[in-house]
Amino acid sequence: MNDQTLGMICDYLKPKIFKENAQVVEAGQPLNAMLYIIAGSMQAYLPIRAAGEARPSTSFETLEKGMFVGEELLDWVAKTKTFYDQPVSFKTIRCSKNVEAFALTVDDLKNLVVSRDIFQRSSKSEV
């Protein structure tokens, strides 16, 4: 990604604050934004299915300053042709502390692709 593209993406970033214990993403639900954590920490759990009921596992990954949540949206928006196939999260993510982050929403990503063609598509008719 060149500096100009990175600059265009940064223009769309919005600050977000999440309280301790807030659920940011639920497994199986569409990813609505990509987050870049600038302070605090989150925990990402893979759900356990038992008797048809999903619940968080006891093992988790800690996400801290400098890490991303939902970064798979960049790959998706670069490859999608319709925007109707929005990816879902495979993890449930909760804040273990208050979290400050920058968010890039799905709508902002779509706008960047359609109006600025940041992913060098062969034709805008694909979008």
C-alpha cells in the first residue's frame, strides 16, 4: 500500500472509546468496522458450541495497543464485487479494560473503493 492510499484511509478514521467489559464483536455477526487499538486491551474468544448453544471459551487472545480487530475487511473489500458478502467474525471480542481505538467502518471502506478506487480494480463496474 503506497503512502497516498494510506493517507486516504487515514482521512476516514474515527476515534472510538469502549468501556471495560463492552462486547465489541460477536462471533457469527457481520464485521462492521476495522479497529486499530491505541490504548487499553481486548480479549478475543473463539466460541464453544455445546448443545446448540455458543459460549466463549476459556482460552483467549489478548489484543493490545498497536493491534487490529477486523483487519480481514481490507482483504474482503479489495476482492468483493458486490459488497453483499460482508464477512462475519469468527471470534467474540470484549474489552478487558477501557479501550481507545480508531475505527474504519465498512461504509467508509466501500466509499474509498467506489470514489477513489484505492484497490486498483480493473473496472468500476465490478463494484
